Amino acid sequence: MSHPVSPLAPAELPPLSALAGVRLAAGAAGIRYQGRTDVLLVELAPGTTVGGVFTKSLTRSAPVDWCREALAGGRARALVVNAGNANAFTGKAGWDAMEAVIKAAAETLNCRPSRVFAASTGIIGQVLPAEPFIGKLAEMTGRLAEDGWSDAAQAIMTTDTFAKAAIRETEIAGTPVRIVGIVKGSGMIAPDMATMLGFIATDAALPAPILQTLLGRATELSFNAITVDSDTSTSDTVLMFATGAAGNGPLTDAADSRLGDFQAALESLCVDLAQQVVRDGEGATKFVTVAVSGAENDGSAKKIAFAIANSPLVKTAIAGEDANWGRIVAAVGKAGEPADRDKLAVSVGGITIARDGSVVIGYDETPVAAHMKGQEIDIAVDIGLGAGKATVWTCDLTHGYISINADYRS
Amino acid sequence: MSHPVSPLAPAELPPLSALAGVRLAAGAAGIRYQGRTDVLLVELAPGTTVGGVFTKSLTRSAPVDWCREALAGGRARALVVNAGNANAFTGKAGWDAMEAVIKAAAETLNCRPSRVFAASTGIIGQVLPAEPFIGKLAEMTGRLAEDGWSDAAQAIMTTDTFAKAAIRETEIAGTPVRIVGIVKGSGMIAPDMATMLGFIATDAALPAPILQTLLGRATELSFNAITVDSDTSTSDTVLMFATGAAGNGPLTDAADSRLGDFQAALESLCVDLAQQVVRDGEGATKFVTVAVSGAENDGSAKKIAFAIANSPLVKTAIAGEDANWGRIVAAVGKAGEPADRDKLAVSVGGITIARDGSVVIGYDETPVAAHMKGQEIDIAVDIGLGAGKATVWTCDLTHGYISINADYRS
């Protein structure tokens, strides 16, 4: 279960100072892992609004179903998370276990259960043991603290080899506001939903519908633009909470120009967190950026970019430091999106390899081969048809991925 | 480039006796490989009809473009194939090289170039060197022989670890007819097109439109029902030739009931060949059958089956002999097809693990764990919604796949 820290990990966790209105405590409930924290309790100040994006999987977990319902209220007072057990595909018994934890947390924090959000991550198909978690809640409540963010980032890890967090400072109409986020994920990472677990908080005052809109936009450019292995999780959840403690003035429209800086900061934070997930991709040794331009539209560009980023043959070539651009071309061809073979251009590491459907005259592989030896690989493809563009991020496919996943459960 | 023979390989190549109207010769042109055959010339009797199915890739190879055009004529007199170079994404230079080979073959065999079919397989992005192939044609023509099938199956291999062929005997309206097929492929194998290279011949007399219909149907249940790595090739081609030497009576309709036995034999042969490709899947140690039932319709069932068969997490779990049915459930959930979590049933090795959305009471993993240790793995999923069903075949994902593909080109 314990794997060496990814070579792509950032040097250190960013300093995560307090965010007014949020207090956290991690605990060791031994749900699956021993000798480490595996449960998290977060208390949110009264009046905190909430937005959320969730997996589109049809076999989603009990907590995902719960959060989707609870989101209708727009308010949050608490969050409970456990690692090691996804409580997915567990039927009524799984739902009951989750509800028991939520009710116990609501009682401890003296709030309505419908204001408690929940997330579970880990093995699929086993009912969450509720008692170990419930047994820790009173003690954890006594330890709730504003400086608990680092501990929280640790407690939600599964096959992650490093804790992941990011922080941004910005302003809304002159009022300084902050955004803090933590995230977990390194396998079962695929596009087209809110990938993995992520929890973001801001002290900005934002009505829930605005929060939802801003989070949805940021997710599309970040968590929904990464892939490790093309497998979509049953548990993916990103929740964002706004405590309002910063005291910015009232806002009624997500399109309000005074939210421009905030949206940019949120997008930057989400991209940072999403890239950290890729940097902890199971077995990853290279961080890969795939930029597609010239597609018919942005959606088409994203599909082509993911066809490249999900291709096992492209990903193994990168692992082998092989500038095998033919596999990139083949991935474009299989994407099912408009493309014209004879207008394609491909570059790697900023060097144009092919243009107008064949290799450039006098192509010298030397600088491309040097680029492939680095840790950061840049692939750019121009389709030559329109103005659509998209960027997605992935990692290489190595023996490490096989080792981690051929014995994950056993 | 040389890898140990797949543990899933059949004990031996089936005996490939002559098929009247087809003569073959293999040669060693050194296009990419040394010390082995890498080119194939096939002569077809005058009057031979032809059908074909090809990759749907938008970055398809020059020979695929050629064959699609030539197919309009419905007649074939020759086939030229080379291994080691796909002649894909090679622009005009690649087209010219291919045309030179085709014209030389037409001259040698004294036929029209439009009756010569071609296929290339191997590395993408490099222009086929025509001269070494052309230089061999006269000598190969002198060696054309009806018993050249085994040599042919060898000559078209790339990363294949064993030669692949199948033979069927059947009848049309009382006339005995035979079908012989050879195939190559073990990586860049994905659904939804005619996967890899396959060449099938029969001595039946069949008009080209009937041949095309019968081949299309058989392909859907065989070559389009396998996946090794979800990557679609630029070169996939299956061609089928009918020499007419068997002398069965005239047929004008593919739905003619006298073709029932022939269609069944052709489907059986195609499934046999397709399964051989999976059994030579790069790095494969387990042969996996995924059967989905109870889907809304057959197309939906096939998509769900492929979501399972393409899931890296399912495939690595199988490699690790881990009965990790949670990953099967997650793959169903991500398929994007109608499914109801609470109606799903999953069985492995014939043993029901989950029913109605959760694990069966008293589930005993022991017999399932024993099944996972075998070489033939059976996964069955019932969606519980309708009558749609489909079966697809795949292999596990192992360190061998990474080893083969991280240094294929270098």
C-alpha cells in the first residue's frame, strides 16, 4: 500500500494559513489503514454557502447521492470524510452507515443533518463501518482548529504519495478574500466529471447559485481536464464552501464583473490542485501537457486532447522517452472528431515534427529526444480546421502503474 | 523486438491446405526487420471477388485509402503486404511508394493495378521504402504456391509472438466450400473498426456485394468485438477474397437461406482469428471474456462490455489475480450507457458476486479467487433493464505491455 513519493511531487505543501469560518480535525479511525489518519471533520460557520460538482458515474457512491440532495439547500455547516472505503455499490446498508455518521456529526455540532456534507474514498463494494468513525467524532470536535488544513490534506489520501493543497489571495470589489483547497487522487482519474475528492473554502460572501456557477466553470478547465488512466471513479466529489467572513458586499450575479479576479484566482487554484493529482498519477514519472488547437470547436479540441492523453501507446512511449509522434497521430485519428490528416501539425517540446500531414523536411530528432528525457513533456497538435482549443494534463504509463494496481486490494 | 511467445498461444498453427485459386509467396525484403520474411505476394485467380472492412481512423494509411477505392470494382487479382512500416501519415511520398509497389506487382502478374490490393503494418510516419519490395517481386512470383499460407501468416507479423490462422469447411447448397484466413495484430488493437490486418479467402463463388455483406456481419461479432489497449490503428484492414473454384451455383442475395451455413462458418472463423489476436495481446497472461446481458439494446451492451474490457483498473486487477469486482462496477458506471446501480448483477467464473446493487449475502470469495488464477477469465454482467447483449474479448494489462511499448520504436 505504501509507495515511494512521486518524483513529480512539489517540493513541499504550501503554507495553509487559517480561513475564517472553517475549523478542521483529522482522526485515525482504522477504517482500512493503520498507523495514519483516515477521517476528517470540518466545521463551517453558520451562513456558509456551498456548491458542488460530482461524478457522472451511474454507479456512484452513497455520499455522492447524499451531497447531490443536500446541495439543494445551498447551506453547509459540516463535512465528514473518510479514506479507505468508498461506500459505493453497497446498497441500503451503505446508505444507513453513511446516514449514521452524518447524524452523529450533526448532533455533535448541533446542526441539521441536511447541512452536513459527506465524502468517502477507497475500495468499492464494502459497506462503510460507521462505528469507528462515530466513536471518534466527540474527541475530534474537541480538537477542531483553524490551522487543521495540512492534517486534513493528509487524512483524505488513499494511494496518493503526497498531500495536495493550494491557496490563492484575491479580492472582490476591493475586499481581500482568500481561497484554500485540498484534494486527493492518483488513480481512477478520468475526465468528464469532477475528478477525485476536492474541498475548497473561501471567506468570500457568495450566494450558493453564484458559487455553483463559478465552481462549475473552474472545474471544466481543471479537474475535468486531467486523466491518469481513463477510469472514472464512483466517488468523485468537489465541494466548495464560502463562509462570508471576508465581508465583501452583496453579489447577485455570477457574471458580475467584480467577480473577475475571484474567478481567475479560483480557476488558478483548481488547475493547481488538478495538476497535483496528475503529478501523483499512479506510477507517474513524467508530467504531460497536451494542447490542441485548430479544432472545429473547444469541445472537439478537448476530445482530441483526451484521445492523446488517454492513449496507452502514447503514454508508454513517453515512459520510454521515445519521441514516437506516429502514436500521437494515430490517437488523433481515433478520437472520432473532425480532423483532416493532410492538415495536421504535431510538435513536441516546441519543435515542429510534422506539418500538412507528413514529417517536416530535414526533421532532426535530437532536440526532441532531449526534451523527452525531461520530467515535463509538452505535446501540441494543430488540427488546421478551426479556432477550437483545449489543454489537458496527464502522466506517463509505467511499470509503477501496473505494480500499484495489480495488488491494490489484496 | 523479439518477445517470448504468449502463454495464451494455441499449441500449433492449424494445417492450412491449399485453397483453389490462391497462390502465395513470402519474401525477406529487410524493410525494417532482418533475418525474417516481411513481404507477401498473393495471386488470385481471374474472376475472384473481394470484400473489405477498414479502420475508421481519420489518420489512416495510404494502402487503406487505396483499398477503399479499389473495392468499388469488386474484383481482385493480387494482394501485396509488408510488415515493419505502416506507410501511414506519410503524405504524397508514401502514396507514391505504395503505388510503385502496386504497379510493379500488376506488371509482374499481368493485371490492372486497380485489381491489386495492398496493406502495410508497422511504424507510423515513415515513408515505405518501395525498392526493396519491388526488387523481390519477380523472384517471389516464381515461387507462388498454393501451400504458401503458413509462410504468409509468418511474413505479416510485427510484435506478434505467434502466427495466426484458421480454416473452416462448410457448404453452400450442397457444394463443399472452404474458408482460410490469416491475421496479424497484438497491439494498437481497439474496437469499432476492422482491427489489424486480416486476409481471408474462400473457394466459394460469391458476388462482391454478397461477400461484403457477409464479411461486415462477421466482423461486427469478431474483429470489432476485441480490444487489447483501446488504441485504434491507422492501418486496420480485413480483406476477403472468393475465387469461385468450388463451383457452387449462382447467388444474388446475402439473405439467401442457402448461405446460412457459410455465414456461420465465416463468423466462427473470424471469431477464432480475432481471439487469436487477443491471445497475442501485448504482455497478455490471461484471456478474458466479458459478456453483458440485460442492457437496453445490443449496441448499449457492447459499449458497456468495452468499458469493462478497456478499463486499465479491471485489466490490472486481472493481471494481479484479484477478484476486484468493484472495479467492474465502476467501469459499468462510466460507460455512459443506461444502467441502474440497484439492478446490476456481476458474476466472475460463473459465480454470482453481486445482485440488485450490492454484494450477495454470505459471498464466499474462495471459488472466485481460484478462477482468477486460471488463464481463461469469464466476467458476466447483467444490467437488468432489457434484452440487449454482447460479448467481447480482451486480455489483462501487465508489466509485459509496458516493456513492449516503452521501447517498441527505439
